[in-house]
Amino acid sequence: MSLTARERILTAADELFYGDGIATTGVDAVVDRAGVALGSVYNNFGGKDGLVEAYLRRRDHLWRALWERVAADAATPRERVLSVFDALLEWCRDQAADQGCAQVAGLLQLPAGHPAVAVARTHKEHLMRRLTELAAGLTGVREVAEDVAILYEGVLVRMLLGSPPEEAIPRARKMAETVIAARSGTSAP
Amino acid sequence: MSLTARERILTAADELFYGDGIATTGVDAVVDRAGVALGSVYNNFGGKDGLVEAYLRRRDHLWRALWERVAADAATPRERVLSVFDALLEWCRDQAADQGCAQVAGLLQLPAGHPAVAVARTHKEHLMRRLTELAAGLTGVREVAEDVAILYEGVLVRMLLGSPPEEAIPRARKMAETVIAARSGTSAP
DNA sequence: CACCAAGTAGAACCGTGGTTCTAGTCCTAC
DNA sequence: GTAGGACTAGAACCACGGTTCTACTTGGTG
């Protein structure tokens, strides 16, 4: 066997959970696509809840790594905050992103007490913290982070609604530039 | 009886579907909260699918009406596009909006063929069309509409993630102002 | 070799939740 | 008054999906 059952399950779950929704896709569908025994899901993840949590946690890790890698190329604070849009664009070149943010989707379709909602919340808290850190040096650090967060979430929803990434993401990035410039007093008193 | 069963069901469904999620809340829960017989749901809506569709359709109507009413008070094209943020803020004064946009939530948790997803898609298409109409007269009508849409969706997600409406909505509105001003070449007052 | 962990195949269980049906009540309109 | 439509109460049905269990195979390791 080339890949371990756990990884096969995780990739299958990612495709199905993200593409068709979490509640909509049953464990059987994941098992079928992964070409794996039903028991392997329960051996590795303890149940569907555990699988969903692992699904969001994996995406969380991937995104954090991507953010870090892309931000490392940025020289100025301004470019650093803006790099989240570059990261998003890079993600879209490889993966499907036509369902928006998986973490937000998880928050919306999972019941309040579900173990995976904590993962999603933490993911977004991390994004805010990271944006604040990246913006260090700009005027109005906290404000810039909040602004960029709105634009970031907004463009993801617009992509869910059919906007092409190559158009929407640069648009959001440009808005962020404009807003940052206006805040730092570059063009306005 | 003060209210008809259909209306009781719709208000109960609205609270539960929006607050707890659509897939999560069963027909029984709606029936219990509405204080209504189970059969009334099937008499009036034909089933859960019909109820979900009616739920989104009702919200669609409410939002369209609110947008129109608030936009009517605006004098300039610039104020007209920005009025969607005023409408959103007004909505938040009366209703809970801590779960973001119900239409987006519907898109994310309903299967592809569900009758309600068409309602949600139409709702968002209408928003885009309306934004374009409201922006008529500004430089870059289509671009302004796209920009405002991103900000609008973004602030709704940020509210879902815990941002207080009284803070996030004016922030998004301010960004829209800045972006519009930058696009039309005039510096902000 | 023997062992053990990981994986497989398939059946079976069972709670949840959407749906249907029946019998009866209440109000309205003709 | 009576016929009809809306609504109620509650039982019953039924399918789907998450979960468990057993028996078997496989591959690596001491």
C-alpha cells in the first residue's frame, strides 16, 4: 500500500467535507472514496466527530504554514500584512477554493459543542493575532489588522458566490493597500 | 389564536435555523418552539425542505425591503451604495446577527440540489445587481459594486466570528468610503 | 518462526429524524 | 345548522447514517 489508511481517509474527507458539506457527507462516502475499510475510520479517529476535527486541524496547519512561508518573502510591514492575499492566491492555484473558508463553513454547520468548532475558532484567533504581528510598524496596527480581516473573509465569501479568485483576490488586496495608505496619512491629512 | 400556524412556524424556524443551523435543528424542535402541531408543518410547507426554502425566502424579502427603505434616504450615489452598511447596522439593532448571513450559511450547509440554494443564490445576485444600480453615477460602477460586496460579506463573517456590529460595520463602511474616494480620484474630506 | 499492530470485509445494531396517517376539535361561511 | 377548511394530538412507520463487532489477512519486527 502506498499511503497509510489514515492519510487516505484524511484526503478523501477533505475533498468531500469541503466540497459537499460536513453534515451532508456520511462516513460511508468517505470510506468509499478513500478505498478503505470502515473500521479504519474508527481506529484512527474514533468516529465522525474526530474525523471532522482532524479535517479542520489539518487545514489549519496547512494555512498557518502557507501564511508563514509567504510572509517571509515580504520586506516591509505593509507588504507583510498584504501577504495573506498572496498566500490565498497561491492556495487557489493548487486547490479548489470555491466553497470559501472551511473553518467558517465548519462553524456554520456544526453544533455548538462540537470539538471541531474550537479548532475553527482558534484558527481565526490565530489569523487575527498573526495579522496584528505582521502589521507591526504601521500606523494603527490593531485597526489595520481588523480591516484586512474583513477584506480577507469577504473575498473568501465572494469566491464561494462565484467570483473568480484571480479577479477577487487582487481586488481585495488593492483595497487593503488603499486603506492602509489612507490610515498612514500618505494621501490624506 | 393570535397568529396563524404558518407564521408561528416561520418565526420559530427562523430563530432555530439561524441560531443553531439548519441540519442541526429537527422539525420537532421547530414544532415545539412554535407551539404547533407537527401536521401543520407538512400542511403549510410540504416538508422540511419547503420550510427551509420559505425560511430563506422570507429573509430575502425582509432584506430587500430594508435595503430599499434605507437607500431611499440617501441623496448621492456615494451615500446610496454605502447605505447597505446603514441597513445592516439597523438590522443588528433589532435582530441577532451573530451567525453572519443566513443565505451564505444556507449555501454552505445545504446539498447542491436543495430548492433553498436557488433562493440564496438569487438573493446574492440581487444584492450585486442592486449595488450596481445604487452606484450608478460613480466612477467605475461595476468595480465599486464588487468592492462593496467584498466588504459587506466580510463584515458579516467578522460578526459571526465575534466582532461587535457597532464596531465592525462602521469600519467596513469607512473602508468603502476610502476606496470609493480613491477610485474617483478625489481625496476624502 | 511467532507475534502484534494495522488494515479489511461485511454484517448487524440502533437512535435520530423526516414523514404519514387517523381521529377529533374549532372556527368560519353559506 | 351544517359543511368545509385549518389546526391539533399522538401514534406509527421507515430510511438513513453513525457505530460496534467479529473473523480474517497482511507486513514488519524481535
